[in-house]
Amino acid sequence: MDNELNVTYITFDGHVEVHTYRYLYFVIMFTAYILIICSNSTIVGIIVINKALHEPMYIFIAALLINSVLFSTAIYPKLLIDFLSEKQIISYSGCLFQWFIYYTLASSEFFLLSAMAYDRYVSICKPLQYSTIMRKTTVYIFLILAWVLPACQMSVGPLLIANEKLCYFILKGIICNSTVNTLHCVTSKGQNIYGLIVFVSAVPLPLLFILFTYTRILIITYQSSREVRRKAAQTCLPHLLVLINFSCLSAYDVLVGRLETNVPKTVRLIMSLQMILYHPLFNPIIYGLKMKDIFKHLKRLFSEDKLN
């Protein structure tokens, strides 16, 4: 029974003083989870209710915020249970499933940001063709691809490593991410090659495409009037802030797992929390405050609540 338990279950070793501060951790993370759901859902609700916001840019923003809620829901319930448990464990199959959801939704974020960058590029650089190019059908195709394509890509990874022999049963982290690879006795060449192909298609390629589109926007707006530059900055700056923030956190996540560096446990915990806590809260704050039309409706919503 003990041997079976060791083979089946993985222990999370990324928690710091969890037995001492378990209730504090739980309250903080539960509060954060509620804030993530409420803040993201509020802006999604505003976009859905107001017909004036039924434009491609706002539809993509809504999709990005829904993605943040799904991402958090894949992580937080298990994390909250772990804080209150005597042992922070997960079955190997459950760990692979969490790994799959984690990277599928993270990859979807890059694809959604790419779609948003393309939308801004067409809007600013080809304004006369915008309504023809960015039709509802095009938007729906982009949304479907943003979720289906990463799911198809990431589903192969767990299948390749599901039957790999495990030599280690302690995971240096609080969630199942790229560090899962460190548990295997031997890492196959096929797995490494496929992992590299998926990584390139999911991160650098969308990132290069986004940088290309914003470079083109910058060149066009530089040659235009001050008013055009101001409008371009208003709509593009929030996307760039979200992109930079998410890219930095993603780079850390991938590098720690691949390089197997001995990062101190406290630093590893803080960086893991950045990915699952800071980023899902960062998106609604940026889009709520920086997007003028969304902020206007938010302001109206809260001012009506005060009057009532």
C-alpha cells in the first residue's frame, strides 16, 4: 500500500511554513480568488450588456478576462484544499491534468493577445478595410482557434509522459507546471523535441507577431497626426502592459523547469504566486482603468450603486 502510494501520489514541496500559517494563506488566497472572479466578471458583464462595446477589441478583452477566470479556477480550488490539508499531495494523473489546463490556458493568452494585436493593426493601419477584415465570423474563428489550437498542442505532452517511470515524488512547487519533468528518471528525446516545437509555436512565434504588428503601428502613427498617436496609445498601451507582464512571468516559469536551477523555496513561492495571483488581477485593473470606454461604464456602475 505504501509503495502504491509513493508511485501514485506526488508531494508539493514549494510551500513555506504552511503548517504554521495555513489559515493566513487560505484567507489571503481565497480573498484573491473571489477578487479575481468578481473583477474579471464585472468587466466581462459590462462588455456583454453594453451593445456599444460589441466590437472586436472588446470581445477579445472579454475573452482574455474569461481565460483568466478559467486559469484561476484550474489552480485555486486545489491550492486552497492544500493549505488546509496535513499533506500537500496530488495524484500523478491529476498533476498531469493540472499541467495540461495550466499550459493550455497560458498558451491561449498569447494567442488572444496576438488576435488583439492584429485587430489594432488593422484598425490603425488599414482603417478603411477594418469592417471588411474584422467581421464577426473572423472574430469567432480567432476565438475558437485561441482555445482549441493550444488544447490540441498541449494534449500530446501528458500522453507522452503518462507512462514514464518516476524516480522522484517530491515536486519543487505548489502547482504542477514545467517542474513535472524533473520527476522522471529519464527524459526522452521525442518529448524534448515536441516540447521545444510546442514552446516555439506557443510563445516566441505569437510574441514576434505581436511585436511586428506594434512596430508597424508605431511607424504608421509616428507619421500621422497627434490625435491619431493619442488614440493609438490609448488602445495599444494596455495590451502591451499585459503582454510584457505575462511574457516575463512565462519566461520565468519555463526557465525554472528546464534549467533545474536551485532557486530558494521562498523565491520560488513568490514567483509562483506572481503567476497565479498577480497576473489574473492585473488584467482587469489595466483594462478597467486604461480603456476609456470600459472605465466610463465602470464609473457609471459604481456611482449608481452609491446613489442607491
